[in-house]
Amino acid sequence: MAQVLEFRLPDLGEGLTEALIVRWLVEVGEVVAVDQPVVEVETAKAMVDVPCPYGGVVTARFGEEGTELPVGSPLVTVAVGTPSHSDPAGAGAEARVEAGSGNVLVGYGTSEAPARRRRVRRDQAAPAAPQALDDVAVQAPAPAPASAPVDGPVPVISPLVRRLARENGLDLRELAGSGPDGLILRADVERALHTGAARTEPPASAPNAVPVTAAHPAPATTEGTRVPLKGIRGAVADKLSRSRREIPDATCWVDADATELMHTRVLMNASGGPKISLLALLARICTAALARYPDLNSTVDLAAREIVRLDRVHLGFAAQTERGLVVPVVRDAHTRNAESLGAEIARLTEAARTGTLTPAELTGGTFTLNNYGVFGVDGSTPIINHPEAAMLGVGRIVPKPWVHEGELAVRQVVQLSFTFDHRVCDGGTAGGFLRYVADCVEQPAVLLRTL
């Protein structure tokens, strides 16, 4: 007898709470294998193909293309254990599900014991025709109230949430989840850690709060176009807004003669081997500067009122794509030379253009390099990429009059701007960092002397 299993949208990493359905990869009635991608979604971090941990026949899909679903919402239901002529191993589908694929999808370890998996509740009606299910799924889901802690299996599907609770000695059974059907989200764990105790009831409304109802309608308008702030655009908006709220930033800048740096790059690329980009050279200068000024490779823990100096440099760089601004991260940039940095930057840039960056490649940065000169502008006061402490901005390199060796000459000049969190350092440290970067740009031999 076939068993219908429900596959829900998992936490795709970094505590993401929703995803936008971009393209369905399977149809209702189609046979799928264990870990076969069934839908392409866009999160606030990247485009992701979501594999289904069950093998069998797709009986229903939930949500049309363009619909945004919260984590924990049903994606598809799969009937397993039913032989199919189109499935060469049809009769073994159920066995494959019981054994699991051995791969772990974030939020859905497929090797987990079958008894722990979520199934369709018995009190739910059997799935109707696919069109009817889609009609229901596209309606905006009503927010589920936080449920009280209950005995039995803990409603958590994200291993990130479990690990965070385990590392901090927090009992998940004492928490009330704010997600769908009482699902415990990362935000619930972080809230409990910050308050020092798990909350078992949803927060009460403020006594003077005025709900937005028909009595207070939004201003009517017939002009303009509304663009939803969701996906990458929404994530960028949230992060930049948070940065402006929390970080007391300041900016300093300096003009530098980049003629020698450009000449050095030409000589390096003329010697054979992989070509080294200007961004790679600037990245190498940044890692050397951070070694001299480690205060700027840090973050601020507001809850503990501490500055956390980070031991490793994960260098982010701003990249403009058709889907919006993204910041891929070069891991352990401090251990790489210019050639290695250039190769990794090129790989991540191509992945950004094709929309194949993973959430892990877009998170965890400790410092950001922003080359806005590619847009033909000289200067900027960039917003710090929260929760980092600083960002170096690089303008366009253009011929300008410059006093060189006591005489007026035409040189390749660039404006460097540096935005920093004033909580982690004062102007002396920030100015020292920027001056060192400018010295390396003007005389690349400075970098060799300080290695």
C-alpha cells in the first residue's frame, strides 16, 4: 500500500524564514527519486534547487511559481511504495525512503529514522485535484500563533537551530515555536538566549497599540508601481536598515596615485600564468592592512557589550547582478596570495552572475571590499555590511594632474574611502588603516616590506 509523505520547505541555511518559488522541476504524477531536485527557489541569499528526501510519485504541489512560502510550509506530497512503469525501481521506492539517501538536506536529514519524519496529519483531507491545491496554496498564509511547549517530538526541522540550542545548553522542549504549526525557528532560540529564559507565551500586544484596520486605511493611490521588497532585494533592505540603526559609522577618504600599482599589475601578468585582476591586488592589500590593524576585523556583541576580534579574515566583495547586489565571501582570505585571491574572486563572480551562489558563499564575511569604480564614480560613503565593522570603497582610476617627484604630471589617480564602526576604533586607527592601503597603492613595494 502506498504511503503519502509530506515534504515541507526546509531551513535552507542561516535561519532563512521564507523562499520564493521560481520554477517547479516536477509535475504532479511524475516519479521522483530520493534527493531529486523538485523545485527551484530564491531565498534572501541565493537561488537553490531543493531536493526531496523521498522517492515515489508526486501527488500534489503547493504554491505556484512566484509564490513566497515560509519555512515549514508544505512543498509536495509523495506517494511511496507504489510501483510505476516509469520507475525502473518502482517497487523499491519505499525501501529507499526507509534507508535514506545518506545525504543531509538542511532541515531534513534523509537518513533520519522514519518515525521522526513529518507526515500528513490524519485529520487533513486528502489532496484534491492539483489545480485546487494550487489555488489554496497561493493564498497568503495566516500567521500561526506561538504554541505552548508540548511533550513528544520537538517541532524543529533545522539542524542549525538544534546545534545553536545544544551549544548554549538550551532545552528546546521549553520553547514555544513562532513558526507554522508551532515550528521552533532560529529567532525563537536567539530570543530565549537573549532574555535568559524560554518564553512560553506569545508577547502581549502593547496596550496603546493601534492596529491597522479599515478605520485607518493606507492612503489610496492610482499612480506609480509597487515593487515588493522580497528575495535578495528585501534581504539587502533589511540588512542595510539594521546597519544604519545599530552601527555609528564614520567615513574618511584619500586620493592615491595608482600609477605604480597599475604598472605592477602589467608586469605580473606579462610573466605568464593566470591573470591577476586589480580587485585581487586590492584584496591582498586589504588582508595585509587588517593584519596591521586587527581591530577592524571584528564585530560588536551588543548583548554582551563586547568587541569580538576575529582570528580569520573572510573577505566579502560587492558584486552587482541582475538579481541585485550580492556580497560573495572569500574564505580565509588572509592565507591566500594575489593569484589565489584572483582565482576565487573570479569563481564567485561567475557564480553570482549565473545565480548559483550557495548561502554559505554569501554569509560569514568579516570585512568587505567595494569596488564602485566600475560604475564610473569617484567616491562614496558605503553602508557597512552588518555585522562587520568596516568597508573599503574604491573609486574609478582616471588620469588626473598630480604632483609627482616635485613636478606636475598626469597620473592614474583613485579615491579610496573607508567606512568604519566608531565603536571598535577611533579615527587614528581608521586613518592608519586607510593610509597604509594608500601607501601600498602608490608604492606596491610597501606591501613587500611589511609581509
